[in-house]
Amino acid sequence: MSTFIMLTRLSHEALKSPRNLETLGKAVTDRIRTECPDVNWVASYAVLGPADYLDIFSAPSIESATKVATIIRTFGHATTEVWGATPWGEFLGLVRDLPPAELRADLLVDRRAQTA
């Protein structure tokens, strides 16, 4: 299973009635559970900033994650952005044996020469 981070921004129509947020959230959750039974929800947060919500979930494939985001958008009240995420320990394992970058002299630029 892969981990995905999803940012969701609600439309102004969805925010007109805060009471409807709970109903909308339940409808979306029920639909995702029905259509994507292989997706596991890890956490959901209301956030401050350009997005309204941040969700963390695991899915067996990018196709499953895309399906989750599309279901949310089909309700007509949100835009989504989905990022694949790698847990820090796994990331370190992936990059530990990578060779270091080679610095080529022809790509190095002397900043003093640029400002002169």
C-alpha cells in the first residue's frame, strides 16, 4: 500500500451552511467506502491556509488514489490535490545507497564573475 496526502478546498457553495458540512462529509465517506474498499483512511484534519482539509490515506495504487479524489470532486463542492508520500524511514532506505552527485567544473559558475 502507498501513502497519499490529499488537500481539499471546498467551494463557496459548500461553505454557505456549516451544518451541511457534516452531511456532505458523511455522504463522501460512505461513497468512498463503497467504491474503494481497498483504501484505508489514516487521518483527516481541518487546516488553515489555501486548503480547507488535509487527508492522509493508503491505497494499493495511484489509480485507487485518483478514484478517491474523483469521487470527492463528483459531489461538486471541492477541488483536490493528491500527493504520493513516502514515510521518512523508507525514504532514507531508498536514497542511502545512491551515489553522490558529481560536481562538474564546467557547470560551476563563479558568482564574483557574474556581478562584475
